[in-house]
Amino acid sequence: MKKNNNIHYAIDDFMIYCKQKDLRKKTISSYESTLRLFARYTEDNHNVNDIKSITQEICRDYISYTKDRGKYTFVFDQNTKYINMPENREDYGKKVSITTINNYIRNLKVFFNYCVEERVIKANPMDKIKQFKNNRKPKGQVTDEEFKRLLQNIDTTKYSEFRDYVVIQLIMDTGMRIGETLSLEVNNVDLDRRAILIPQDITKGRKDRYVFYSQTMSKLLRRWIQYKDRYVESDLLFSTKRNTRLEVNNFEKNFKKYCNRIGLKDTSAHGIRNNYARRFLMAGGSIYTLSRLLGHSSVTVTEKAYLDLSDEDIRKNYQQFSPLENMKR
């Protein structure tokens, strides 16, 4: 077997290619973890490490195996099990979600397409393998009353809680991603035009984009900036009191704590962005405009993400646009 036919060498070349394309670290990590596990599976279960010997049947077997096994029960390096101790996780052994399986399928397709383009292999063994139909779980919605109670139970006399109080409302008013919001600097905010520039280095799509906020939010932002400047010297809009960037997972933990205070369940920090999108559409906003504001790569992505308006949402929205009622006006 030629050295460059070894699947691990092919994966190494692919990872260099991903790095050269300036993909985000999270995306690169997703590709690598998927591919290393796949390579380990082909070696252990089919005694195959020559990329030219990988068949559609082997790929199908791997997808079935992955679908049936429990979470964290299969790892690339067995030594890491003694370090990370995955069996201590609450979700150890639980069913792998269809979303995760579909991500694996997508990653493998991209990798083998690359190998075809580089003429390492002649055909993509993943070509005829389709993603699983995924019954989408409706996104959790927060009522006006729940949102008001959530804000009322945040202690704004504390620096960290006042900061989160502002972050929550800013995301609800703009639809920004949590990571984007927490990476903003003060100079990204145009207080006169009530606009925020999200620079390409912190957006998911690597493109600059603007979002806009309300008069109510403008007053709150001005108040926050004045307050922040009294306690920390940071270019970041929402720094910690130690003058460091607030990490997404820490904000998510804080948000869960606030929800627990009022018994609000099935709501995540990312759900604020989902609620923004639903409310934007319900107010008559166009899906094209929403797609631009959310920073989606296409309107199709937006349509797929927000197809779960409830019957009650549709009923309320219909009353604004009934042809017969509008004729009477």
C-alpha cells in the first residue's frame, strides 16, 4: 500500500486544506473527530486502512454502528477514556441523536468529495448514503409574561447579573448569536444610528453584517456602557469584572440559573435568538430580511430553521392579513 493511500494521511491532508480555507476551529474540530473515529472503525472492524479500499458497504456499516451505539462508548484513543472518564457523564451510553448522525454523514461526504477532487480516489463511497429524516423538535417559546418575569428576577445591583440582563435583552432585540454578542467591542456599537457592526472575524459566515436595535435598547445600552466603564477598563462590550471575555458556556450556565429562579423549563440561552426570529416573522417581517439579520448563508437555511410556528402563532398572524378584513378598512 502506498503511503499516501493510508486513510490517516488523507485525513491529515484534508485538515491542512481546511486550515488553509480558514474554516472556524469548531468546524475543523468537528471534521477531525468524525474522520478519526471513522478511520478507527474501519481498522478495528474491517481491517482496512487503505482509503481506496473503503466501500459504500463499509460506510453504511459505520453509520449503522454509530446510530446504534451509545454516546461516548466509542473513542479514537482508548487512553483518553482513563483521562476523560466518559462513563461518569450523565448522558453516557444514551442514544446518539439523528442530528449528530446527520452531521457525521455530512462530514464524511465532504471529506470523500475532497479525496475525489484530489484524485486520491475515483468515486465517493458516501454518494448514495442519504441523511436520516429528522423529526424536528419545536423550538421552545417564551411568552411576554415569562420574559418579563425572567428579567425581574435578575439582580441588576450585581455587575455580572446586570451585564447578563443587558445581553439577554440585546439578543432578543437583534437576534445575534450568543458568541457574537459576547465578542463585541464598544466601538462596534453606533449609538447614533442604533446599529451594531458584527465584524467578520466573529461571525459564523465570515462576513461583516449589521444588526439594529430599538430606542428602548438604546437607553439600556448607554446606561450599561457608563456603568461598565466605572468598574472595568475593557474594549469588550460585555467583559467579566476581571476584564476578560465572558465565555458562551458560562453565560449559558448563568441563563439557566435565572430560568430556574422562576421555574422556566425547556428554554435555553440560544432560545432567545429563536424567539427573536419567531416574533420578527409574526410581526410581518420578511423572511429575506430575517435571513440577513440572522447571518444565515441563505434564505433556505432560515426557512428550515423556523418552520415550526404553532397553530396559535399562525392564527394570530392571520388576523393581521385577512383579505376580507383588510377590504373593510
